[in-house]
Amino acid sequence: MTTIETPAQTQDRQNLRQARWRLAMSVARRIEVNRSAYRLWVIGQRNRARKLRARRKGHVMAPAVPSDFDFVQIVETLGRHKVDYVVVGGMADNLHGSDIVTTDADILVRADHDNLGRLHDALTDLHAQPAPEPEVLVSNPEEFLTDAGQLDVFDHIAGAGRYEDVLETVEIADVNGNQVQHLDLNTLMQARQAAGRPSDELRIEHLRIIERELRRHDPDREIGD
């Protein structure tokens, strides 16, 4: 007897095949895919935060010169300055295997005096604009345009908490020789659910596909290990 797939079953099978392909990609390849896609974005999207700041101040800005999003340069600079941070947001999705295009980096930092001082030095090296305040985060998130693209800095995240709250469950990825902490799948999905934006729904669905695939290969695996 021939079994006929429903459209939903066909879609789920295709999603799982895509998830296997994403999980097989190296971190370096995932970053390169995102970097290539990033180049296709219009200037206004890449520089949305900068334009919003200028608009609030009443300035008229000429379009900025396009710059490549370089996640490797960001993590190498943060690592060189020994900044304590955890990757959150879209790049955390990508490090788990999602292929949704990410056009900036979001990090959750330890918000103590010493670490914010190291962060200030790293941002200065990246020629961040606006110029960062020494040892203080003015807002949450604090948004910077850098030589390596957009970098958003958080001292806390809804659904996850502060840096110290997520340390027990973070995962570590090797990014071009840099050991990079990022949110585990469960915490990442909780944070996206708490954010509640329309874009988060699609990203949560991608993360659930990845979670199902991980459990299929290792039913006893605790997600977050």
C-alpha cells in the first residue's frame, strides 16, 4: 500500500533536509554565507540605527558607504581586549545552524566597571560610531556602527536576563580560532518569545526545526549540552 504524504509532511521533510545541511556547515561557512547575503542589503537597511540617530538630532545624512559585516573581526577584537560577552540574537541562531540572514551582531556583556572599560577599548579599536562612553552603557541596547558592521550591546535581555544569568547554559563555538560563547537553544527561544516581534516567530520555527533534528540524531541529548 502506497502512503501519500500530506503537504505538511512534505514541507516538514524538506525542512529537516535543509536543517541537516545547515548543521553540516562549518561555522566559518555559515559566517561567509551571512557575509555574502549582507552585501545584498540596501544601504538604508544596513545603517538604520545611524540614520535614526541622525534623524532624532535633526541632521540630514548622506547615505553611508557600504561596509561588509565581519563577525570574525568583531569577535577577534572583543577577544583581544578580553571582553566578557555572550553572542545573542541572529548570530546565535546562525551558530546553531539557522540560515536566516543576519546583518548585525548582538552581544550580552558583563556590565561591571572593568569589563565595560575593556569593551570601550574594543569599540574604540573598531572605530565605533557614535563614540562609546567610557565604562558605561547609555541605553539597552547600545547600538554602534563599526568597521566590521553593526554591533548592538546589551546589559540584559528579556527572557534571558543578565550575563551572569546565562553563564551556566551557554554553548561555545569555534569561530576562526576564537572560542565564542553564545546562548543555548532553549534560552535563545525564550528570549525570542519574550521579545515577541513578528520576525522572532520565523526564527523560533527555524530553531525548533534544528532542535528536532538534534533530538532525532541523539534522543538522549539535553538541548543546551
